[in-house]
Amino acid sequence: MANIILLGPPGAGKGTQAKRLVDERAMVQLSTGDMLREAKTSGTEMGKLVADVMARGQLVTDEIVIGLIAEKLAVDSGGGFIFDGFPRTLKQADALADLMARTGQTLDSVIEMQVDDAALVARIIGRFTCGACGEVYHDVTRPTQVAGTCDVCGSHDMKRRADDNEDALKTRLMEYYKKTSPLIGYYYAKGQLESVDGLAEMDAVGEAIAKILDK
Ligand code: AP5
């Protein structure tokens, strides 16, 4: 069992690889982006509060996301937690360390997915997901076998995210470089950082992550 962080800019492939780990190793994916999108559609006060911030591509407050993660850490971790899109600031990283210590858990690896900005634009603009089961597709690199039909669950409900456009992506990248990329040095200094080539084929990225987990 291992608890890991997948760290990388928007479109690095965090969600894609997290879903593989859930299927292959029964790990539990904790995506703060998914949790916030759920809150948005559920119409709660918090959901309304974060909707505009997310659509612009900015980070929501540390307090909100730390609260969301704290709730989830209390549940069974199955084959281990995959933190996907969390932490994104030094304050969140410190809070995660505290929460794990309090719940008697350890963080095993922080896997940095290295990519370049040009590839990210193409990945984000081409992304769509199944609204029913959450499977992630891409117009070019991972289309559905039958146009408009999910390969996994057969749903026709395909969705594109409100923040998957060039303007919001510029802000998301800026937020990543200003607030999240310092975590690379933070985890390197703690001896927990591993890196994989996020530009490789999806299967090759998956194999590189598996090697780290099986060390
Ligand atoms: P979040 O949902 O976390 O989005 P993100 O970090 O911007 O990451 P993405 O989901 O866009 O990309 P990904 O790395 O998962 O890539 P994917 O696998 O889908 O956050 C959204 C917003 O919520 C934030 O902007 C912020 O407002 C808020 N938020 C969330 N967490 C927060 C926090 N902790 N603090 C504050 N605010 C927070 O892949 C992308 C595409 O590329 C797909 O189409 C896929 O098929 C394709 N692809 C993937 N891998 C490959 C490959 N190897 N080769 C070719 N194509 C590939």
C-alpha cells in the first residue's frame, strides 16, 4: 500500500494516471478538482463561491480544499491514496503533512509529471469526459471508439470543462508556476520527489509510475 501525490501542471495527465491506479491497484483517487466540480453542481453555498474562481482558472482558498481533503482522509484508503491536484500551495503541503501524521499515515512518493506548455494547450483544448462515469478522452490522442459514446459505460453524455479554454489555461499555468511549482523543491528537500516523463505515451507513463510504486 502506498500514498502518493501526482504533481504537475494542468493537462500533465494526473487524472488519467490516477484512474489507471484506481483500476489496477484499487487505490483511492482524491482529486480536489473533482470534489470542487461536484460542489459546484450540487448548488451548495461553497459550490457557488468557487464556480467563478475555477472558471477563471485561479486557485480556490487553501481553507476550502484542506477541509475537503481532511474529510476524505477519514475514510478507508484501500490500496492507498492518490492525491491528484492537491496540494497546490506550500500551506496545503504543510496541512497534508499534519493531517497524515494525525491519522497515522505516511506519504510514500511525490511523482512529478514533467511536460512542456505547448503540449498542455493541445491536451486541454482536446479533452472531454464522460458525464456518467468520468472516463477521460481526447479528440486526437484518445477518441471514443464510436463517436459520442463512452467506451466504458455506453453513455452519450460527453462534457467539456468550463475552464478548458486558452484564456483560463493561461491563468491556470500562471497559478501553477507561481504557487504550485515551489512544491517540487519542497518535496525534493524531503527526499520524496520522483519524476516521470509526462510527454511519453499514456501506457509508458503508467509503467514509469508503476516502477516507482513497486520499488
Ligand atoms: P483540476 O481539476 O485539478 O485541474 P488541473 O490541475 O488543471 O488538471 P487537469 O485536470 O486539467 O489535468 P490532468 O493533469 O488531470 O490531465 P488529464 O489526465 O485530464 O483543478 C481545476 C480547478 O480547481 C483549478 O484550476 C482550481 O481552480 C481548483 N482547484 C483544484 N484543486 C485545487 C487546490 N488543491 N487548491 C486550490 N484550487 C484547486 O489529461 C489531459 C488530457 O490529455 C486528456 O484529454 C487526456 O486524455 C490527455 N492525456 C493524458 N495523458 C496523456 C499522454 N501521456 N499522452 C497524450 N495525451 C494524454
